[in-house]
Amino acid sequence: MRYLGSKTLSNLGAEVEVARDGLEALNLVKKAIETGHAQGKCGDYFMTYDAIFMDCQMPVMDGFEAARQIRKEEKRCGIHIPIIALSAEKSDEDLRKAFAAGMDHYLVKPLNKDKVVDLLRLARS
């Protein structure tokens, strides 16, 4: 799924960075926040990711826990990166867990280009 998801996003013109698991995703976001904070010219400006597509079922740390940890990191800096949950099937339990973890949207795999574009537009507003 990582390959197909990143290919779909790349074909839409996105610059994509892929994490192998939830812990790596968390560490990438932490690094982006630290780097963005250090390079920011305004006190409230951070250079981070425009959006995160988070697979709910990943090894090491699942997407739900990674999202919770990312939200904690963001609170320290007063920012919010849209997190879009990705799941193999739409279940009420996964949907509930995704929103409880702080994710903003929920998509069922495989990615549909039109839905991705709509969510990215929504995330920017």
C-alpha cells in the first residue's frame, strides 16, 4: 500500500515522504517541527507537512497511537497538521478510534484520486 499510496499522491503533484511504521512517522513529524521551528522567521510560523496520510494498521506503533503522539507534539508548538486515516475497510470501530486519536478524515484503501483531492482541498481551508 505504501507504494500505491505514494504513487497516487506523487501523480497528483505532491512531494511524498514515506514512513515504514508509526514510530518512524512520529519521528519524521517531530523532526519537521523542530526544523521548521528553528528556521521560522515568525514566532508562529512552522514549516511542516501539509497533510499526513496515516495507515491505521502499521507495525511497531499503529497509526492511532502515532496520531495521538503527533497531536501532543503539535500542542507544544500550537500547530495542526491534517491527518487522514487510511484503513483497509470501513469499520465503525476504526472510524471511532481514528477520530478519538485526533485524525481529521478517514479514507478506505485503495486511494481514490478524486477523494484525495477533495480532502486536500478541505484540509487547506
